Amino acid sequence: MKVSRFLFAVLSANALLAGIAYATVVPETERWVGAWVSAQQLVEPHNLPPQPGLSGNTLRQIIRPSLGGDGIRVTFSNAYGEGPLTIAVANVARSKGGSAVDSASICPLTFGGERAVTIQPGASVISDPAQFKVQAFENLAVSTCCSSVPANVTGHPGSRTTSFIQKGDAVSVAEFPETTPVDHWYLLAAIDVRTGRSASAILVLGDSITDGRGSTTNQNNRWPDNLARRLAPDPRTSGIAVLNQGIGGNRVLRNGLGPSALQRFDRDVLAPPGVRWLVIFEGINDIGTAKGARAKGEPAASARDILLAYEQMIVRAHAHGLQVYGATITAFEGFDIYYDEQSEADRQEINRWIRTSGKFDGVIDFDEMTRDRPDPRRLSSTVDGGDHLHPSADGYKAMADGIDLGLFQESGRR
């Protein structure tokens, strides 16, 4: 089927206005699958882009997809902007470290056949498919020059990865001469790859423990990263991406740092293409912040509230053909802001339900993997990152190593 350039642009524009992603026809032997994601949130004032800022300047961001393919498309977001975001020019290239890219690999990104695109407040845009060979676990650089950026910036502060800002339009410059580094992602929401029909993705809905608080900047050693590396060598799981939709401070029920898991579920879980499995690893912030609410006499999330929310997410995910795995909440005694007898009792009740209710299609028992044996209310010293809440880089590896890869060797519901 041939589609004229004009009709393609009209269909793309109408789809964007309707809030629908325009799907390009691909051969029956191929499909689009998410290879990398970044959960979008309103960037807090202290995490905003440093000078010279994004407007009129170039932002180069480094990402590492966990699945390869022979084509790429990139999603940019203005979900929290109060005004339009205009990308004047954008491209993708292979990273050579720091702000440097392989200039021979630079691939322009277009939107309905045009280099520039304006994203309205609350919206996102997917680039046209580009012929660009993606290798799993290879660092890519996405460069953008924006002609206008709203004051409220959309992004992902917990990148654990360094981005680079260069004055002016430098998207095609091989290495920035006078760059400003910043350890955050902005505007960049997802990378999809065109790959074989058998490829698929695991998506993790989580908080700072999934986002990688305590992991090593630029080393990609969060637990989902380590899981992806474990899957790759086995031919039964080598075609599976791992998508990290963790947000630091995120809660299941109430907004906080970023929208709640319930609020962002459709966008962050159901929208990415090719997802077959969902891992829900959230709740510790609901339990922990309930301690402070109780002390103030304010409404506090209960274990029952969280379990009802889990059930809602399971039902919605099953309706879209996803297998849903529950991950038990890890211990946090010693993190005094959160811990008291009631919060520990809630954690135990939630974990019993995850293990025994039968509502989930499977269980990943992170609590069992990481808890201290003499005192199971605490993290083991071998995994504790030091604050008694977040694991260390070694702890994240232990979490990934403890996951049964057999959970991802079946075809699932889809």
C-alpha cells in the first residue's frame, strides 16, 4: 500500500490532534517494540535545565536501548508544559562518550516529513520512522534544538545519566566545544525499534528503587538494567526489552514527585508498544508517607487501599493482554522518616497478599532476596545503599540476579 507524502502528513497531523499515535504500515514479519522509556513528570525548580537553558540551544541526551532493531522512532513530551514546545531540529546518532557522537551515524528525525514540530501543552509526538540500525546496549545520543520551551519543563530528573547543553544549533556537531553537563533528561520520553514479530518488552512500574537511586551515574546498573543484561544471552529471552517506568518518590495512590501510578497507568503502561509483561513494584512511599499523615491526623493510605489499587491495575493490564507480576515491598527499618510499627505491619500485609492472593500471574520476591536474616525488617547489609531504604549498586545486581527468568519464557496472554 502506497501513501502519498501529503496524505501521510495529513494523517499524522490529524492523529496528533486527536491524541492518537500514527502507526506506519510495516511488514507482517516486523513490529514496533519499546526499547527504552523515561517516565515523564513536571521537573521541579531545582532540577530545571541550567544556563544557557534549552530555548535556542542544543540538548544532547544519552540513552541505552535494551533491544535492537533496523529502524527507530523517538517520542518527545510536553505533558506538563503550560505553553507550546517547538523542536526546530532533532537527530539521533551513536554516542562516542561524553558529548561526542559518530558524525557518520547522524540520522535526522522528521515529523510528518518536516524537521520542525510544535507540541501543544499536555501532548507528545512520535517521530517518523527512521532507517537507523539500533544495537541493544549501545549508547545512543538524541540531539534537539528547541526554538521555544515552556517555563514548566517536562522531563525525568532521575536519569542517573549525564546530558549536555550547547549554545545555539549544534545538533550535527560531532563534539560540543563548550558544553554544560547536567544529570537529568528533558522532553525525551521513549525510543521504539522496528524488530522481529517475536520481540516484546517487560515494563516495570516503580518508584526510586526502580528508578535507580543509589546506582552509579552513567553505568546503567539499576536492577532493570541488570535484568535486561541477564535476558540477552539466552536465546529464549534475547528478544525481550526491559522498560523502566520508575519515578523517584512515586506513590500508587496519590500524586507526589510525578503523577501517581494509578494516574499514569494508561500513559506509562498501556501505551508503549510491544509490552507483554508488567512488573508492579510500588507502595513503599504510600506506606512510608502514611506515617507522617497519621502523626498530623490527616488521611493516610492503608494496606487495603493499596491492595485495591493493585487489583485495579491488574484488571486493566489483563484487559490489554499483559501478564502482571507483583514484586514484594522491601524492608526499610532504619529509614526513620517512614518506619514505625504500623508501616511495617502494612508492608507485611501487602507482601502476604502479593505472595498468596493469586491475583498476580507471578511473584518476584524482592523482600525475600534483600532482607536481613536476623532482622527481616531491615535490608541486608550486603545490599543496603546506606540509607536503609535504597539498595546499593551491588544490591540492584542481587535483585536482578534473583529473578527467575522462566517468568519471561512463556508467550503470555498477548
